[in-house]
Amino acid sequence: MSPDTLKAMSAALAAGETTAVALTEQALAKAEAARDLNAFLHLNPENALAAARAADTRRKAGTATALTGIPLAVKDIFCSEGDPTTAASKMLANWRAPYDATAVARLKAAGAVLIGKLNLDEFAMGASGENSAFGPTLNPWDRTRVPGGSSSGSAAAVAASIVPGTLGTDTGGSIRQPAAFCGLTGLKPTYGRVSRWGMIAFASSLDQGGALAWTAEDVAELFSLIGGHDPKDSTSAQGTVADAATLLAEPVAGLTLGVPESFFEAVDGALQGPLADAKRQFQALGVRLKALELPFAGDAVPAYYVLAPAEASTNLSRYDGVRFGHRCENPADLNDLYRRSRGEGFGPEVKRRILTGTYALSVGYYDAYYRQAQRVRRCIFDSFTTAFQAVDALFLPTTPTTAFRLGEKRDDPIALYEEDRFTIPANLAGLPALSLPVGFSQGLPVGGQLLAPHFREGRILSLAHAFQQATDYHQQRPSEQGATP
Ligand code: GLN
């Protein structure tokens, strides 16, 4: 068990081998030492150390949970009371959240120590981390490459062993793609499983909070805590989430895993070896593989890039320079206030989404674009329903390539959109999906993706856990310098 995992830290705390204060000081020191990664937008040493002292007291009182005293961090799209919460946008550069997101409140209630807020693509729009208004995050495995996005800081902070776990959000792949690029396990739960209360909205019918960590065990620990019904979110699913041990304990031998061959043929050659090995590894665990196809999956990217911008255009209309967010200097009149506040506050990708989304929702285009995209969404949903009549879970690549170079796709938005072609289908269908490390190619991590029917997070966590007990990809770490090993 690597000492930088949540499980190892929890065990060390329980055994009295370390303290929350010591772990927190270490996490803060590592975050400072790795400033060049630009993984954090804000560090909060005073609050973190106060929370750590409280956690040590709680442990002495005998009321500690597995997370009490563990240093963690959340994507800066989750509101945390009193802290800057920016969504990596100039629009919210000076905004402090007046309350905690439900996921954050649950972490705090369990005694976790939140050391800061993590960088992301502005309003979670992007797949490289380069769309942050506060500069790109670097990949700890190779600092010339992107960590993926939009949960860029969430992935880099774990991969650099600063904190053992983080929260991210996934609207079209933003937990799984960075997890894959950084050698981590990342779970996007079923839509509605993790409350969206206090999560700054991007595309509300797709947004889902989740966790990143080295192992399925650690992800299960975080998910079991943050998941479950929340009356404050009207789209929150009913029911609670099982504890981590139960989530990880589903028998995997005898399960049938569907493998859409066309997806595997579409990835870069460098990923094909590790993905083929992963299939064999699942077979060695007693899992049956079944070839199948997912019709309409190829239409997921175009449908998503109508639906997500359409929802974004309405969600982001609240940033008008009046109630909150950036306000321009000396507006001449109301229209000037709107135009300049929004023009100055939003970055280019966010503007692009607002424009395409508004267009797709306009009278005369609504049927051709928005309604048509909803139909495609339904077809994708149905093709998964059909697939899950024949198989228990699905195995897919997470990404078409390994982490690409900073700048490589910056001027080509469409190329960046294509990054998510294997992850978007799960969002459109609301399914739980997880990325896990399945190997390396030229020193860079390769991710594989597991999908299950709605509410079956336990099945994919158990499959990933079984895989990790038989492999050691999740135990590899970047070298200190961040050069390729
Ligand atoms: N890369 C996708 C986008 O830019 C997904 C982002 C996300 O999941 N938040 O929209």
C-alpha cells in the first residue's frame, strides 16, 4: 500500500503513527513545492491546520471516520464557505462562496481537511486544463504535457502526491479523462447520485460530481461519503450509497463485460497494447468478454456539443454584472453593462459555448439542432439499455491518446472536443463510469473505462478493485522531476 493513498493515511492515523496536523503540514509543503504545476488556485493553510487540529481532537475522542484528518482538495467549482470560488473564470475572480456545496459539507462533517481549491478549465469547459483564466495546470508525469481537463488540478494534485484524493466534476469526461492522463482512478457516478447543490452549473442535465484518487478503494471511500440523496438538489436521486467495503465487494468472476471493438480500433496505436492486456487481465479474473457494438455512440460528440452549450448558455446568463460576478467600470447604460461585463469576464471557450448554445436554442434552429440532439441522446440511452440486457458492464478506452503536449490542441477546439468521444456517451445516458490505469505508453499513463447500468457504481468499483489487486499500474508514481520515467 503506497503511503500517499487515502487508505494508508487513514490506517496510519488510526494506528497513531501520524497526526492530522502532520499530514496537513506535509500536504501544504508539497503543494508549495509543486507550485509550478499550477494545480491549486487557492491554498488555505490557516483553515486547514485548524481543521487538522480539530480532527486530531476528534480522533482522541473516539469519533473519527476513515476520512477524519485526511488532507483533501476540491475543484474550484464547488462552493466552500468563505473561500474564493472562481470556476477558474475572471467572472468570479473575487467571489467568495457564502455556503458549502453538499459534497464539501459532507467531507467537512466527516472530518476531512480541505487544504485548497483546484484549478480547472473555466466553468469546466475543456479537456486539457488550458482554458483556465489563471493559467494551465501541468501534468506531473511530464510537465510539458496537459493533465487533462476539465478537472485538471484535481488530477495533478493527486498525481503529484500532494493529497490522496480530490473531488472533480464530469459533464462529458472531466473526471475520467484527467484520471486517465494522470494514472489515477476516477469515478463519475450515476447522474443524480452526488448532489449538485453548491456545484457551479455548466450543463445541468449532465453535470455530476465525483472523486479522483490512486485506487478504486480510495474512490469508493470518497463516493460513499459524498453520494446519496440531498433534498437541496431536486434532481438528486433517491436512496443512499453503500459503504466503501460493500461497494468493493461485488463478486466479479462470472460477470460479462461488453467490449465495443470499434472503440478499441479507434484509439492511437500506443494505447492498443495496454488496452488489450487489460482485457486479458479481466479474463484472468474470471470475467467473460463479449464483443458488441453501441450504435449511435459515434454521434455522441455532436449531440453533446449542441446540448451542453445550450444548457450552458442558459446557466451562464445569470452572470450579468448586476447580481454577482465581474462588473465593468463605468457602464454607459444597461446594455453596455451586460456587454462589457460579460465580454470582459468570460474567456474565449466560454463565449464560444454561449454563442453556439444560444444559436441552437433560437427560434427556427431549435428543432434542427436542440431537438435533434435530444433525439440522438435518447438513441444513445436506448443503445446502452439494449447492451446491458446482454452484458453486466462495459469496457472502453477512456481517451483516444495519452496526455498530449501543452498547446498542441489549443487552437483547434474541434480536435479538443473529439478528446471526449469515449466519455461523453456515459454522460448523455446518465450512466456511472470509471477510468482506471491499465498501463503505460512511453512513460505516460493509459486509462481504461468501465461503465455499468444506473446506480451500479459498486459493480465497476469492484471490477476496478479486483483489477488493481492483480496489477500494479496504480502503484506507479511520476519521478520527482516530473520527467518521463
Ligand atoms: N471536455 C468536455 C467539454 O469541454 C467535458 C467537460 C466536462 O466534463 N466538464 O465540455
